[in-house]
Amino acid sequence: MKRVLITALGIAVCATPLALQAQTAAKAPAKAPAAAPAKAGGPAAKAPAFRAPRNVFGQPDVGGFWTNASITGETRPGNVASAVYTEEEVRRLEGEVQTEVATGNQRTDPNAPTFKKGGQAVEPGTRAQFAIAGGGVGGYNRGWIDPGAAVMRVGGEPRSSFLTTPNGRPPARKTAAAAQARGLNAVGGEGDDAPGRGGGGRGGAAAGRGGAQPAAAGRGGAIPGGAGANRADPEQWPLGERCIVSFGRNGGPPMLNNGFYNNNYNIVQGKDTVAIWVEMVHDVRTIRIGGKHRTDGVRPWFGDSIGHYEGDTLVVETTNIPQAQAYAGSWQTLTVTEKFKKVSPTRLYYSYTIHDPVAWDADWGGEYEFDALPKGQHVYEYACHEGNYAMENMLAGARAEDEAARTRAANSPATQAR
């Protein structure tokens, strides 16, 4: 396969099976059952409204294996005005993916030269998030990634962003909150100085294709060697690179795809608990049904999630989100409300509402639809640490730099004169 310029995020390829989605065909969302043919002379019969099935506990069933891989990003590309793509735009965007797959599947020339020291020019047409992440130093071959092959559809509409704000972008923060956010981002929350990191922080694949903004350092500099990165000690490396939680907010809340691979989930419901197993990097979110938020000051990695059912919908409210998982610079007073509702046998509607009265004057958020994994596919273990050998080398490099600095200092004229 022809090498594609994509970073080895997560530090190294993890030697585990991937629940890869079909990359050779842009999969359209399943449609509602077709209406029965009308009888001669009678009115056309309407398709029955879909009602989510119930599980053994009588709850609306939202369980199963799902994926949110998509070439739609959380934020709208800068050169797109509408919240909904035209079908012509959809064909172009999804066609580009198929071209990318075909190119990546070409045989590699065994006599091709190695990459130049320090990297080389990025190949034309490389997605923005791949270019900023991998630059000209190579990375994963196309067969190892699954960023999504289709534009995200919600209710059949091809969306240009997950966010449902008027411009498909996050609203401006209050002045005080903006100053606070700068301090948070300096510390390095995995989630950001702006949601929809364009593909640097989560799957903003469409942003990269539509000529939109390049990815910001939204994972607190999670891109190896990113601007301003200080990696002398392991604690300074982002959580995703340390294989603690996923880069790109796969676990959330809100739950977003990462634009590279492993955007798969297994939702399991119990009577009093819902567990969401996130393939990237092995995360499990636990949602307590009918419980109360903790008041002990502990902030779990994915916050404190309490759920209840409203009709066919699972509603989840999460508070106590830790600073390391700050979203759009918000965490201390952030509440994220998520809704899960099965809208067809193979589609699960998902929405999220962001509430932080300290940061914004009004609530805002987004929506998309999970797609069921093809029958027979499921989520495999992603043993991130098995491939995380490069951390030792990078820290050894930092120690070598320390030693070189001490040697220079010892040999400096000022030192010799003492």
C-alpha cells in the first residue's frame, strides 16, 4: 500500500485487531421501513413510526455495537455556509474518500527512497488533520485507519457539522471565562481551546476536505512535538499519548469521533447502570440510572454521569468533569446533557447540550447519529500500552538533552573562569 502522511498517534501502532469499517464504500444510513403499497383506489399507506424496542428491564433499548466515524466534523468548515450539504457536495466529499482509499491501497514501490531527515513536503491533497499531525515524516498506511467514509446524516439530512449553532461554530465566551480558559489551556486539558479541533483534537475530517481551518492544538498539544509542547517528563504528555483516555474526546462527554480510527462503541444496559465501552483507548463510561451526583469533590475521568429514561430516550447528565478533560475551556461549572434514542434498527440518535453559565450566556450543543456496526462485527480490545514503546525513547531523548545542557554549561567560559 502506498504510504500516506498520517501521524502515529498514540505513539505507536498498537498490535491489536481493529473493528475496521468498510472503507471502500461510503455507507449511507439505514432508511426507515418502506410503506406498504397502497390499495387500488385507496389513500397511500404511511410507514409506521419507528418505536425503540424494550430490553428485558422494560427500558428503551439503546444497546449494541455502534460507530460515529464520519467525514463530518464537529464544527462547520470555514468555506461552507449551510448547515446541510447539497447532494452534489456529498458526492464530491465522499468521492474524495474513495479516491484516498484507492490511492492508499496501491502497492508501495520497494525501491522508493526513505523519508528525508527532518521530514519532507506533504503530498498534495492530504487531509488537513493528517498533514498537521504527521507532516512530512510518514505514519500509518491507509489500511490501518478508519476516519469515516460518509457525511453524517441526521434524520436523512447530510450535515456540515455536529454543532447546531447558527454558524456551526462554538459561541463566544464571556470575557471572564475567556481569561479563565487561557489558564486552563496552558495547563493542557485534553479537550481544548475550541471544540471541533478540526481533526487535530477530534474527527474534523470534513473540515480538512473543505479547505477549512487547520487543526488547533485542542488536545493541549497532544500532537507529538506540537507548538509549545514541553515533554521533559511523562506527566507533561497528554492523556491520550499516555494511553490513559482517548485523544479527541471519544469517551466524552460529549462523545466525539477522533478522525483517525477506532471510533466504535459497545453500549450495555443493566437495570441500574449503563456502561459504554469506548474502543479508543479502552475506556468505559459508567452511567448510574436514577442516582445522585457525587458531592465529595472527586472528578472521574469522564465526569459523574447520572441517567434516566424519558419515553424512548436515555437522558444523561454529567457534572464533576476534571480539568484534564476540559471542553472548550470549561470544566469547573460545566454540565453536559446527552440524549440517546434509537431511531431505526441501525441508527442511534445522539445529542449533547453544553451548559456553563460562567462561560456562556446560553446553552448550545450538537447532534449526530451513530451507525450500527455491520452484523457480526463487534469491538475488540485496543491494547494501547502494548505499542507504547516510543515513550521510553522520547523521555530518553529528553534526558540526553539535559545531559548536553549540563555539558555545555560546564564548558562555558563563565564556568571555566571560576
